[in-house]
Amino acid sequence: MTTGVAAWPVGAFLDGFDWRISLARVDRDGPFSTFLGVTRTQLLLSGGPITLVGPNWKAELAEGSDPVTFDGRDAVEASARSPATVLNVMTRRAVYTHSLQSLELAEPVDIAAEAAEHVLIALDDGVTTDALTLGVLDALWLSPGDTVTLAPIAPARILSITLCPTS
């Protein structure tokens, strides 16, 4: 089961996005959908571990592991040892690239979206901005030119996804 977090263009279906971020609940073994011309990155958020097997590669999504990036055209089989939640970032290579960074916040930090879109996802409760407080898995979308100050109430983790146009 997949829940959309953000996509461009807004409201785009699976065959029409330039970029897409979603959360997937993986509770049984099975194949991933294929997406021609798309780069995919997966990061385990909870549960698992999950083993991903592609045509010429194998990777494990486990607690604390690095994200796994692969070609969306790959026929990938997932094997989950226990139910898991996975972050999925997908970009159409002809128009966008992406990067994923995990940030540990102990004090306020300014995040500036200069020439790229940024989507921030809270992994812990209690990260505040001037206007709101983020809870676990709440997301904040920054457009180019936007700046936000994130202030943690207690040490907190945030995922920062940068989405850069290729042209």
C-alpha cells in the first residue's frame, strides 16, 4: 500500500509525474512496479529488514542503512522479513534528479531552497517552524526561493529531499 506525500505536477498520476515522493507499507514479498526513465531511491523508515533483488544487484534495507538508488525499469523483487514502512523518491531523469539527506537537529537550522524544490519529512515529533509544529512523517514542501527555520524541541531527525531540474 502506497501513500503519496508530494508530486510534481500536483495531482499527476503514476504515468505523468516529473517527481514523486511516497510512503509504502511493505508487509509481504512481491515485485515492485517498473517505471521506465525513472530513478528510484528507497529508504527504510521502520520495520523490516527488506531485501531488494534487481537484475544484476541485491541490496538490503535495514534500520540505519543507507538509501538504495536504482533504475526504475529494473524488475525488482522485495522480500520483507517483517512489515516495514519505506520512503520512495522517484524522478523522471529527463526532467529532474534527486538527492536524499538525513539531518540530525539539535539546534535551530535554516533550510533554503535556492534553485531546487525541497521536501522535508520529520522522523521525530517536535520540530517547529514559525507557523507550525511537525509530527512524525509530516512533510514540508519548499519551492525555489523559500527559506524555513527548523527548531527542534528536543533532538530530532529530518529527511531533506532535494529535487533539481535537469535543464
